[in-house]
Amino acid sequence: ISIGLVGAFEQTISDRDLTAIVTDITPVPLHLRRCDLNRGYIRIWDGTGPSYADPVDPIVHGAMANMPQPRGDPPEKVLIEIAKIIKEKSPHDFPDICDGMEAPLALCGRVMNVKIWEEPLWNLIEGENFIHVGSFVRLRNIKCKKEDFGICLSVDSKSSITPLPFDAYEVKCMLRDHQTRIDQGVPTNLVSGILPKRVHGSHQAQNIDRFREDSNETKSDSSKKRLHSKLGECLVKPAPASFHIQFKVLHTIPKCKLSSAEDLKELCFRNKDGSLSFRFALHVTDSSTELDILCFGAVARKILRITEDDVVTSSSKCEEALATLKSIVTSESSTNGTIRSTLGKDNKIYFVLRSLED
């Protein structure tokens, strides 16, 4: 499993494995400890999911308010560790997965909380420095719990944490996949730490300065939409309000044969006054999941380049609209679209298409 899919499938996550990097270690203060509470938290990141940091347990956060806090979430130390791994060459002779990569200036993806329940394990973490901020770890047999402050992963007596060496295959793959997301234009976490100039070298100093300026501008623009690389990542709770996504259209709902212009009438809804309105859905997919995206009124008219009246009168434009819809549904290549999430009257999340790119 990955952090990016936890929000979508938290009800079914049990006894699953996950590879991530530790971004923070926070104990539950002694005066708050009880036998029915966890011993502490670690926060983890794996480069997947929407770019934000989950909130910290407010009780623990309040108790630790007077203690010095790391800069950024993930903090600067995590970026330094990642930079070291990318620069290090594998001791083996075969080509390294990270060859050609540059250390990221900041990180995209979700930061998530993990509860540690067992006293012996927490003593290893806190007292024996078993893991630290910047350690890559493999979490085994983890579960997912919904807390008042958000979704948490849980490490109990049946779970385990294993530190991973810097050249572990899973670690290199994680960093490579993160680089792919950065190359695709996925925005970085607004609270992510930024790689120091001393680590990247003087030749990157100008890029880092520019990145800091861009980051400050981005933080002041609260309307900036997030970019997701997988449909499954859009199913996080709460769902992002608006996002850009890449997918393949499988068919319409209701299914339309697309054999004649008359079939377009199946995509229309008859109003009480007898008029028609476009109201259908596109069933889409990518490598993570499948999803139904609603398509209404003005958006449908813009995509098909016809009006509902054209459908009623079987205008010559219908043939062009049919060809357009066929090209969308039968295309072997992916389509880029902007989607908005909305809460229905039944308290379910629905996804509405706002635009398709040509």
C-alpha cells in the first residue's frame, strides 16, 4: 500500500506493508500516558498522495508547544538525507535507479501520522535511536484508524518496523517515483522544508533562491489547485476541492452505442418543462482505480460543441459531436481534465467534470 491510497481505502487497510521515510518522532508526554493510549507518534512520507501534511494530535501538539519544532514538514533534515542517497553510488556494479536524478529542492506528497502502541518498540525508537528523522523504514502489518484529528496508521503488537539501508531497492524506487511526480508538475507541499544551499552546491544556489520565492508566492495563493497523478489519490477524505488529473475514458453512463446521432439523446435528461439538458457521466480509469465523473450542461456543450436543441432537431452538428465523443472514448492515449469534488445530499462525494483538454 502507499500513503496516497490510504485516504481512499482506509476501511479496508489491515495487515498491509508500507515503505516510507520518518519525518518526525513525538512521544506522548508522561503526564498524559495511560494504559489505553499509544506511547508516541512517528510521521512518515513516501512521495505519494496529495501534497499536504496531516494535522498532529492536538493533545500532544499542545503539550509539546514550548519545545523547539523542526523547520518544514517534511523537515529540512529529510531533504538532506534524500540528497545523500541520490549522490551515493550503489556498491553494486549494475546501473543505479537514481542515476541522472538531482536532489529535490522540496517534496510533494502527503505526510501521515503513525501511532506506536508497544512500550518495548517505543523504547527502541526513543531511547536506543533505533530509527531517527530521515530513516527509511518498512512498516509491516499496519492498520488504519480514524481519529478525531484525521486518519492514522497504527503499529501494534502484531506489526513491526524495520530500518532500511540507503541502497534498498524500495528506497530507490520511492525516490524515482517522486522525481516522476515532480517532472509531471505536481506541486510541492506548501509546508515542506527546502534543501539548503550547502547541500546542493553553489551551482544550484540560484535555483534554490528562485524556488524559495516561488514557494512564498504559492503559499499566498490559496486558490491554486492541486495536481494528482492517480485517480485513487483523489479519493482521500476530505477530497480536494479541485484538481487536475490524467485518465482514460472507458465509456459513458448511460452507455451510448455511438453508432448514430440519435444515440446522443441518451445523454440528455428531460426537464419538467419538456426541454432537454445534458446529464451523463464518463467512466474513467488509470492504473490506480476507476471513477465516474459527472458531466453537465455547459461543460458537456463545450466538449461536444453542440447544444441540447441541436440534439432535438438532429442538426448536422450532431455527426461532428458523435465523432468527438467517439474519439474521447476510443482513444488509446490518456486525457487531461479538471475535476471538482462536491458533497451530495446523500453525504457522498461526487466528482464533476469542469473541463477536458484537447
